[in-house]
Amino acid sequence: MKNLISKKTSADHDIERLIGLQLRFGVITASLIVLIGGLIYLKQFGAQAVPHYHLFIGTKAGYTSLDEIFKGAYTVNAKGIVELGVVALIITPILRIAFSLVGFIIEKDKLYTWITFTVLVIMMTSIFGGLKI
Amino acid sequence: MTILTFTLILLAGAYLAGLVGSLTGLGGGVVIIPLLTLVFHVDIRYAIGAALLASIANSSGAASAYVKEGITNIRLGMFLEIATTIGAVGGAVIAVYTATNTIAILFGAILLFSAYMTIRKKNQEVLTTGSNMALKMKLNSTYPGKDGEVAYQLKNVGAGFSIMTLAGVLSGLLGIGSGALKVLAMDSTMHIPFKVSTTTSNFMIGVTAAASAVIYLQRGYMDAGIAFPVVLGVLAGAFTGSKLLTRLDPKVLKYIFCVAISFVALEMIYNGYHHQF
């Protein structure tokens, strides 16, 4: 008789533990970077009036590309550091997919290696596909 | 108002949003958008950017706990993420061509639907014979119950996949996790026990939100001055919420909150209709 339930293997549990740790690590790292950038931002601009957030200025505000963000963070620019934390936060679930991919390859689960690979390709299209406009 | 005052008020608001979002299962993003647009009169595009970040932070933070407990169905999540990420990228692309008032009205409608989904009866039953497709895709699994592992199977994989694509589009368009639609797909359509469907939905929200977040980041939707208090506030609130959840049953709170959120939804629709965004 065919086994109707796909039982969880010990490798499955290892992957689950690893993914859990990676997600937690990612969120903590990202929020620490955001906190540092935020504190510098408050120290520098805290006394100024709130920007006109009811008007959307889009990319004119700067720090909308990895290049700008890295340069900003490198020169200890407050907004650059906050945006670096934002990037770290966005990368966390993407890294999770990459971890799962490795896990399914180790388990020799061909079907799910392909499914995970597909999700990763969609994410990469979103990042590098020039879908901005 | 100075930036310091704005940051502190927003931090407190985001904390409450994260707390309420985690206690009711609606997620922090749903509360952040009306808070920013209706209270602070921030452009809805900045609000969407901030809400996406809140969704990612919330999802990744909570998922790390559930995954470790073995409740989340990782294969199912991964399979359905094909649908949600394609949808989310599509949603972020069409967002440029959608008027902000239309987005506000759509958001209000989804908010009403989410409130309804939160208070409706949950699927507690376990399906013992699923469809062929579920078997072929290795989607049937087990989860830790009171008396050991509970095995479950599922059906209507195609229909679930389609609803997930729609959930992805709305997530990309509105900047929310659209957890309510995800649960509808898994819980009501695929007949997955709700403990598994809520945690798997939460697990997927991070990836779905990240798929459109990278596009929004490049468009300048994620302002540092807003992102900073929102991310930290929502995370702290969600953390407090998860600690409280083990000690209290938020049933009454859920009803109060759903009524409140319905009024907020109606205001979003009303303002959107009168071109206030």
C-alpha cells in the first residue's frame, strides 16, 4: 500500500530549526540597524519640523537604490543607515527561501527543489527585473 | 510638530498596531495604513511602504517561533508562494497605474472582509482523505496536537492556488499581508486545520511582502523617517502580543476590534470616494 502521509523526516526538523533561527537572526539584525540609524536621525533632525508627508516625492528623497543606500550607510548618514536596515529586513525572507532550497537539495526532494527554485527566480525578477515603473 | 514628537507618537501608535494586530491575527500592516493616512495625513504611498515593512517584520518574527514548533507546513507554504509572489509582483506593477483613491476604497473593502474573517467560525476538523493532487504535490502532513502528532490531508489544490494569486495581487497593491484571504484559501477551500493554516499563512506573508517591497523601495515608498518608528514599534507590539496570547483569550477583544476596524474601513471608503487621498 502506498504511504498516504508524507512523514516528516529528521532532516525536515533540522531544516525547520535552521529556518527558525535564520528568521529570528535576520529580524534582530535589521531592527538593530534601524534603531542605530533612527537614533542618529533623531539626534540630527529631531528638532526640525516634520517633512510634508502628505506630498509624495518618491525617488527624489534619495536612498532608493542599493548603491545610494550603501554609500549613505558607509558615510554614516542617518537615513542611509535606516534604509540599510530596511534592506536587511527585506532580505530576511528571501534568504529563508535560499536556505529552504539548500535543505530540499540535501533531502534530494526533486519536486520541492524545483518549486523553491521557481519562487527564488520570481524574487530575483522582482529585484533585478527593472519593474520599478 | 517636530520630527521628535512625530516619531514618538508614531512609535506608540505602531506599538499598539503591532499589539492589536498580533492579538487578533490581523497583522500590524492593516492597522498602520489607516493610522498613517487618517490620523497623520501621510500620503497613502508612504503608508503602503511602511505597512509592507511592518508585515515582513511581523511575519518573520512570529514565523521563527511557529516553524520551530513544527506547526507550519513548509512544503505547502513554498508551493503556494509561487502563486503569492507572482501575484505580489503583478500587484506592485499595476499599483503605478491605479489612482490612490481607488487603492483606499479597495483597502477599506479588504479591511471589512478581514474583520469578518477574524470572527467567523474556524475549521477545526481534520480531513483524512485528500485529493490526488495534494498527494502528488506532497502537501499532506502532520502537526503537533494535544495527544501527539495529528495527520491531515487537503483538497481543492487548484482553487486554493488561484485564491492565493489574488491574495498576492492585493498584497502587492495595498501593502498588506492579506492574511485573511490566505486563510480563506487554506482554511475554507483546501480544508486545512486552522492552526496550520494561520501559521503557514503567517510564514508566507514575509516572502509575499518582500516580493513587492523591493519594487516599492526603488520607487521611494519607504521613507526612513516613517519606516524607523513603524518597524520598531510594530515589532515590539507584536512581541508583547505573542507573550500575552499565551495568558489570555482575546475573544472579547477580537469582537471589539472587529467593530472598530469596520468603522475605520468605512471611513477609508468614504474618504476614497470623496477623493481625499
